[in-house]
Amino acid sequence: MEEPGMVVHPDTFQMQLRELKRHFDLVSLSDWLDARDRGEQLPKRACAVTFDDGWQDNYQYALPILESERVPATLFAVAEKIGTDFQFWPNIVAGLLAEGYGQRLAQHPTLAQVMTELDLSRAVLDRERVAKCIGTLKKLTDSEIFAALESLEWRRLCGEALGTALMSWNQLKSMQASGWVTIGSHTCSHQRLTQALSENALEQEIVESKRILQQNLGKPVDLFCFPNGDYDPRALNLVREHYRAAVTTRRGINRAGRINNHELTRIGIHDDITHTARLFSARLSGWV
Ligand SMILES: [Zn+2]
């Protein structure tokens, strides 16, 4: 069960890598940073591929394609959730809606505070409405949402349909060992790093995730990715202190001379809007 607008079919992904290779120099983000630090000449049009979270299907489908196309990538892993049966709350919500539990969601006392105007009955559910529901819930904190979902006993209602989301440590290690994938941190638990977190919790998410990944992977981890692209000055400062670079979900191209290492922009892609070469290049050009 995927959150709308988040997946790419393996065939699409392969086509996209081939298209990218025609127009860009595909670089590993960390090699590019190294080269820049050494003052080397950088490619005119460099492009770095990134993956967020550590989904098992990245291992299953994306890794063989990265290898066969010889394209480097960075994968930002949720450190404490790798190798567990963790589910991201937007996927739980999508799963509950697909199974017809929209009314139960909408009537939960915590969720009801923000979900007043959405009709979530099964008959009217389309991708847009699912996405809108997820967007609306973001007014609550991650822990409020998880507490509500736990009390609804989501595992019993839709756990089976969701399957396993994240890869195992061995799979993550295999990604790294392939030589094509650099692992970065995407926090410990994927909480949004905004005001709602205490200083301690923030420190845990940013600093402890790095330690866990380094310990398990046996390599330095110095790249970071903000969950949901959210951060405030407090989070940004801590990330600056502990990482050499960080990526956001803000859309855009990082232009020479104006690159902010800890607020790198990206261009998100998903199958609906990028499944042909023409759509893909329109997306990259900023037309869609
Ligand atoms: Zn994420």
C-alpha cells in the first residue's frame, strides 16, 4: 500500500536513469562534495540520485538497475527502523482507507480535530482524497498520529495488506557493499524535526542516528535528509554541526555559486507524472 505520489515502476526507473545519463554527469553526492572540497573541476551538469527511508523495494528493484546502469546513488535510512516491521504513518492511513476504515479514522478524537471536512467513505476514495487526508493529518505531530493509529489497532485492520516496508540491515549493507550506494541518515524514527520535538529528542534523531548507522555499516555517515523536508533553525544548526551536507524536499536545481550544503534542493519524481521520457524531461525542466 503506497502513499500516493511516492513510487516509480522499475521500468520507469531504468528509463529515467538512461535519460539522465544522456543529459547529465551522474555523480555520487559525496564524491561530488569531495571533488569540490579538493578544488577539482566539477561537471557542468552534475546530477545525484537519492532515495529516502530505506524501502525494501529499493533493494529488490532499484539496486540491480543502479548496478546495471552503473549509476551511483545515496540512500537515506531511518536508522532505528531498519530491520523492523515499522510502517510510516501515511502508509498506515492509506492502508486503513483502502480497507474501508475511513470513518473510524475520522471519528478518532485526536484525528477528528483536523479531519472535519473530508468524506472518507470507501465509495468516494480516490488518490487525491487519500493524499488530502494525509496532508491534513500533518497538522498533528507524528507522535499524536501514531498514538491515535495504535489505539485504532491498525495492525489488526490493515497490517497484513501493508507488508514489510523497510529493508533489513543485511540488505542495507549489501546496498553499500555494491559500491554504488552511499548511506546517509534520515533520523532515528522519521519524526518531523520541528518545534514539537524537545532538545533531547532532536539530538537523538540527528546525532544518534548517525552513530547507529556508522556502527552497523562500519563507515562514516556524513549526509543527512530531513523527514518530510521539515526543519527549523534549531534542527538545521545541529545538522550543520554533525553532517557535511543535507537534502530537503524543496524542489529545485542547486546552481553553482549558490549552493547551500545543508539545504540542498531536489526534484521528486513519481510514476504518475514521469513514466515517459517526455514527461520525465518536463518534470526536470520544471514544467510539471
Ligand atoms: Zn522519509
